[in-house]
Amino acid sequence: MGGRRTKDDDEVIGAPGTELLADADRADSWFLVVEGTPQSHVDLADPTHLDFSYVRRMAHAADLVAPEGEPIDVLHLGAGALTLARYVAHTRPGSRQRAVDVDAPLVELVRRRLPWDRRAQLRVGIGDAREWIAARHDASADLIVSDVFAGARTPARLTSVEFYAEAARVLRPGGLLVVNVGDGGALTHTRGQVATVREVLPHVVLSAAPGVLRGRRFGNLVLTAAAGPLPVDGLSRRAHRDTEMARLLADEELDRFVSGRAPVRDTDAVDSPAPPDDLF
């Protein structure tokens, strides 16, 4: 995000609160901005181009959840511009994907202005993410991606043990849950989220830029969780080879990071912290 350029105002498309900004550095590419927060970047010509580093780290889980190229079943909580769904459709042809978003005008804008390959088995619905996941069948997904933000904050109801228990129920054996967490400073919210996810999916790793993990800046942290052992080596290699190198915490190092934090339940859940006003 940061220093990336967008084209002149006549290239801005959208409604109050939601905009599509043409990427001046890359042809046929767009930023989706919601309430001033960059939510997605899409390259319509190349679905494998993932501009945001945290999205690339989420894609690592999609790469490793099954043998290369094998179709998978994916549920996306939070549709945005469907960046990761487009990536999976391209890298794993035949994958069945469903996405949900509460913002109907946003979904319509993306459908109209950023159309995806109609050969992809991708369906997008409108609804509340927690209610939607609760209606899914047991053991029906290989990968669940939770990337839900109201503006720049994840709603409290999507941060609790009860919410993650629904996701765990829907995952197949060997399936992965990937969660995008926004946090900064002492990372109090993230520490609580690790403890919360571990309550229902005991195998967890956390990846983020070193500066974010050190509390030097606000940013995106990615949780990857499963009922059984994770492909830690593969996730770690990909994180370190990325153009924006990330650190991955697992095992004892993650135990120290959590430092006795209690799991968050519906009764005490809060929205994720707001980023600094000047972040974007």
C-alpha cells in the first residue's frame, strides 16, 4: 500500500464509503478502498499477482492445504474484491468456492467492475459471516479464510471461541483456517486471538512483518490453524522468501507470545483495534 500510486480522480469509481482506484503502476489493476481503508488489490490480467504481503501469506496456506493443482473446497468470510478466490481458481482449477459479505453494494460493485472468470466455480452471497458459517455442513471445507472488516476493524462476534468453533466444525480433517488480524503496539488483541483459536484448533502458527511483531507499527498478522499438524516448514520457507520477508511464530515461540492469555468468548469479545488515523 504505502507509496503505491493511483490514477487521477476521473479513474475513481464507487459510491460513498467504497471506491475502486486504478493502480497507476500496474495495468488493469485496482485497489478496493472501504471507508478510507485499502481492503483489496486485484490484477484482472494476472490473478496470481498478490500485491498485499498479508494476502500472499494467506495464499501460502491455500498452496499447502492439498497437493499442487488439486481442486479444493474453500469458504471465504468477507468477499472484498475476491483476490484470494481468484488466485485459488487460477492455481487450482475446478475448486469449489463460496464467499459471503454483508455489504451488498460492495459485492455488486465488484461483480460489475471487476468481473471474475465465469468458468470458476465461485458463488458470492450476501449475509452475516457468523450466521453464514453456522449454516454450513460439517466437514465440508478444505480451507476457510476469515478476512472480515467493518471499515478497518474486525467485529467482536468474529473473534470468539464460539465463532471459531463453528469454523472448526466445518473444516474437513487436514483442513486449514486462515485469519487476517489487524493489530499494533503490544499486540494484545492478537495474543488473545491465538489463545482463542487454540481452544478449538490446537495447532496454530502466526506470521507477520518483523516490524509489526516488534510493535513498531500497525499491520496485518495472519493466523493459520488446524486440528492436526501444520505444514510449518513450508509456511516458514514461503514467508522468508517473500519480497517483504515475514517472521513465523510456532511451537514454544508462539507459547511465549501468548504468555498465558485467556481465550476470548462472546461475553467479553471486542472489536479489533482501530489503526492509527494516518496509517493509510
